[in-house]
Amino acid sequence: MTKIVYPVLLLLLAGVILFAGCAQPKAPATPAPTPVTPTPLPDTIKVVANPQYGQILVDANGMTLYYFAKDTPRAGTSACTGACPGIWPAFDATAVMVSSPLKASDFGEFTRADGGKQTTYMGWPLYYYSADKAPGDTNGYGFNKLWYVMSPTGVVTLTPTPAPATTMPTTVRTTAVPYYGGGGGY
């Protein structure tokens, strides 16, 4: 009987091992990784068309960027000092991201005397005007004949085309115009 028991036991053991191998759950197939396309960062400085001044520079939110005619390009300083930065805050784009026609190499940065950073374009320090309240406002253009919008081709002092007059005035103003004087151009 032992002769029959061993082969039967071996056969049973082989069946159990085979059955155990079939009964184990299979590992789930690992899906292939989905390629990730990086989302491009938004431009920190853009070019927009302005109906009065043509192509101008704005920040990521559409706020107009200006230059100050008293600044010296590539000097690494700002002539806007004292009370001036309260009216003409410095523009600081912590990281410059631009698309064509702008080139990142045309932008720079320097540390102002007050310790703040200021972004430059073609060497000119860039500013906001505090009276511009909405994207596209250009209220600071021509202020004291020293402040102008920045163009993608550099500094440009354009004179906007005035609306044609339909009639000539028949009276002359006789009231005095107040003089707000000096103030360093701001």
C-alpha cells in the first residue's frame, strides 16, 4: 500500500501547488504614465494696442507701464525720488516672462535707493501711474511733459491726435488758472 500512497500523495501535493498558483490574485497591470504637458507661465509684460498711442507695454493685468524722461537709461538709478514714488510707483516683475515681439534680454532690474527692486526695459526704469485705475488707462501720458507710455520699440513721445474742433470759441477765459508749481516733474 505504501507503493500506491506515495505516488497519490505526490500527485495530490502537485495538484494543491498547481491549484494554489491558479487561485492567487493577479497583480493589476500598471498603466502607462500619461505624458504631462507643462502649462506655460503667463507673460509678466505684454504688448497691447492702444487707440491713442499705438503699441504699448502693460503688466500681466493690463496696467500701463511708463518711463520718466529725467531717468538716464542703463544708469541703474531712478530720478523719481521723494514724493514721486507715491504717484509713480516702481514696476517690479520679480520674474520676466515675455512673448514675441518682446525679448527677455531687453529687460533688467536694479535696486532703488529705497531698497526696492525696479524692472527696466532697454535700460529705462518702468513705472505705474497711481491715477490709472483700470487696465488700458493711460492717464499719465505726457504728464508735465516728462512721463510717457513705454513702446515695445523703446521710448517714444507721441502727441495724440486731437479731436477736430467744430466751432471756434467766441469767449475768452478770464479766470486765473491755478499754478501747482515745480515738484520735480511728477
